[in-house]
Amino acid sequence: MGFISGLKELFKKGIFAFILLSFILAWFLILFGITFIPSANFHIFAGWFIAILIGFNIVLFFFSFFKSVDKMGTALIVIAFIISLPLLIIFAEIVGLFFIFCFFANLILTSFFYFKVSIDSATKVDDYLYKKKGSRKVTRTLEFLIFGILDLWLLIRTAIFFGSINPASFIIFQIIFYVNLILIGFVILRLLFTKKFAAYITLFFLLSLFYVIYIAIDIFAEIIFTGLGTYNWISFFIDLILFLYIIGAIYDRVDYLKEKLIIFRADTIALFVIIIKLLVQINELLNLGAPPDVTEELMVLFVFIAFNLLIGIYSIFAHKEGKTGK
């Protein structure tokens, strides 16, 4: 799997391994403190740890425009660490504005990469079946029908469940149903004109529906769960896996990034992703116990649906069966 190779490449760089593990530790500390340790002193310690980490990453981010992180000497890294907190305090207002930018960047990144996970997984299954020339017509037709029926059944059941919690949520699943219909329409058009069958599309529907359900559960977690402690930890592990996938995918395409994004190193992009995830995730954890911001969750959901529709149409025509790339 490409993202695992990317993570291995990243962990070869000691400073990045430290940054990544520090980020995960900060994420864990906040959640652990909120869940198990009501002590104000612990929260103050965690807060300072996170503030220093954010400042350190921001300084390194700007340094990375001029020098690769793994080629920075010890002296430069120490300087970045020393000036990180003072700069964060001095530019606190700018950091606040930067957070707004990070929120939208995180929204787009997370939605895009979960879309990518879904589409890559679906096409890999389909390509495997396509390469079996003797049986591919039957197996790929069954693939389309079986996953299509499963997706429709789960979509209906989910719509009924969340509709019983909040009738307005039913509209979300109606939109998803219509988006799926539009994509199937393009699959049929491609089949009629090119004799190529994008049979993977229904498996893609099913995989992407899991993310929609996850967001819906996040919105209604306080109603669904009597205690949010267990759910918060489940959410932590899901978000962590997706974060590691994003970072791994970036480092898996280092050569491509060097070619296409001449002024941006893979290090710079990876640091940027860590910073936005750190700021956004810590903000979410600090607001645990407060009512969920439904507007933010709906924005995440509709951006993801937009990716499904627009890039989904592109992938139907661009994907060549049996030739899945990275």
C-alpha cells in the first residue's frame, strides 16, 4: 500500500518522526485529560505543550521553504524551538486568522483524501476482477449489483434511523441518493458509447456512505450515546488513521510533488498538513462537551458530496479498467 511506503520514508527522517509523534501525543494528552483527568494543572501543562508544538511547527514550516527539514542542522532546529513560543504569543491574532484558513483547508483535505481512499479501494477490487478475463463479465456484473443492493439497503436504513432523530437529516440522504443516480447515469452513458463498464461505482457508493454515516453520528453523538467517552476515543482512532493516510500519501508521491510543485517541498506540505490538523483537532477536543457545530459538520459533508459528484464523474471516464495507479 502506497501510504505505508510513504510513512516509512517519513520515519527515516528523525525530526519528522519526532514532530509526528509529538502531534499524536498532544492529540492524545488533550483527549486523555478531558476524559480521565479533570485537574486544571494537567490541562495547563497540556495547553503549554500544544502551544509550543504549534509554534515550533509553524517556524519549521517557514524555514522549510528555504531548506529541507532533514537537512536543517541541530542549531537551526534549536533556534526554531526557542523562538516558537514568543512568536506565537506576538502573532496570536494572526494565528487566530490562520486557524480560519486551516479549518477550510482541513475540510477540503479530509474530504478529498477520504474520497481517494474510497475510489482507490473500489477500483482496486474492480481491477482485480477485470484481470480475470474468463469470468470478468459475470463477476463485475455481480460486483455492480451486489454492492449496489447493499448500498441502497444501507442508505435507506440509515436515512430512516437519522430521520427519526431529526427529520431534516433525511434531506442529506436524499441528496446522496440523487448524486448516486447521476453517477450511475454517467456509468450507463460510458457503457453505451465506449463499451466500458465502471462496475466499481456501487462499491465506491458503499465505502463513501460509511464516511457520511460517521459525520452524521458526529452531529448526533450526544443523542445516540449516553456517554461520549467511548465515542470520542473511537473518533480519535478514525481521525488518526485518516491523518496518517494523508501524510503517508504525500510522502509516497515525493517525486511527483517535486516535479509539479517546484517551490513546495514534500516536507513543507507535510508540515502544513500537521499544522492544520493540530490546530483544528485541538480546537475540536477543547470544545468536547459543548453542543456540536452543525454548520461546520454540514460543510464537511457537502464538500465531500461535491467531491463524490464532480471527481466521481471524472473518474468514471478517466479510469482505465485493470490499470490502477497510485
